[in-house]
Amino acid sequence: MKTLLLILLFGFLSCKNAYNDMPQQNDAAEYPIKKMSYLALGDSYTIGEGVTISERWPVQLTQALKAKNFDVETPQIIARTGWTTDELMRAIDEANISDTFDLVSLLIGVNNQYRGRPVEQFRLDLVSLIEKALTFAGNDTSRVFMLSIPDWGATPFASGRDREKIASEINAYNYVIHQETSARNILFVNITPISREALSDPTLLANDGLHPSGKMYLRWVNELLPRLTPQIHK
């Protein structure tokens, strides 16, 4: 009888030790580690006019993805304040990019609207840019995403201007973006309502009173993240 009890006790301890030796799951990691490259295309909003490098929304997005266990490299950014769609296209061509990327973002159009260019011309340029973005993403639509154009009419810079007209034109441009991304099954995230909160919350703007602050950019990332992470995890 004592022998039997010793055998059972030894078996229990062996099982317990075996369990303790098993690798434990990291509860903090939502997704398995995945190394990713990222190309961000755009204008002043993407390069982060008026904010520090760490406050740029592509950089904040990278940090947010890292917190979810995506090993995202420092984003390669092709963007400059004041660029229109055609200026961005020329810059992309001049960059002579041959690599493919795991993520490609596109945010462009505000300067087309500011300069009074026709919406239909914007559509033609946008389609070309989307096609370029898809090429950089290996023609994988799940790797490409677009943000809507913010409404600069909600900033002090627009004081004395027709804010309703600006908003209407921005809406028309964003409708085109929505149409063209939907037609290609590309993620489109509407951050324009957040930008309009700047009318009553000056902390959402940089010191120049026109461009978003790091705080607003973080709001964009928080809006984007829940829709982007399940998509790139596939």
C-alpha cells in the first residue's frame, strides 16, 4: 500500500514539474510577432508640420502597432508641406522605389482643395496614386490604407473665410476617396470629424494654428488602429 502511494505521489510531482516547464503564453501580446516595413505617402499631415518627429501620426502608429506585438520598422516617409497629388506623384517617381512594403498609407488632397482644383482632376490623380501604393504593397489591398482629408476650415487659419464652403469641398474630396478605396477594397478611415473638433479645442492644433498637434494625431491613430490590426494580422 505504501509503495502504491509513493508511485502516485511521484507521478503527481512529475506531472506538476512537466507543466511548470511548459512555455507560458504572454498575455500582453495580442498578436504573434511580425516584422513589418511601412511606407507613408502624403503632405504636411504625414510629415507632421509643426510637431516633433515622435508626434507624427505614422510614427505614433508604428509605436501603437509595436505595443500590439507587430515589429514595425521606422516608417519611410515621402511627404512635404504643400504638396498636391501631382507633386506627390513626381516625388514618388524621383524616389525610384524598388522595395515592397508590408504597410502603405496615403493621405493627400488638402492642397488640391486649397488651390481650388477640380474634384474630378483629383479623382484621376488619386487613382494613379492608389495604383502606385498597391504596387509598393505587392498588389495586396490589405496592406494599403487611406485617411480622409482633415478640415482646415476648423482652424484659426481659416478665420474670416467661408468655413461652410471649405467643409463642403473637403467633404466632396473625401467622398471621392471613399468611392475609390471602396471600389478596390482598401481600408478608408474617416478622421475628418476629429479634425473639426479643433474649432472648440485648441489643444488639437500645433502652435501654427493650422496643422494638427500630436494630441490630434494620436486621436487619428486610435481611430485607425482597431480597424487596421485585424486586417494586417491575416
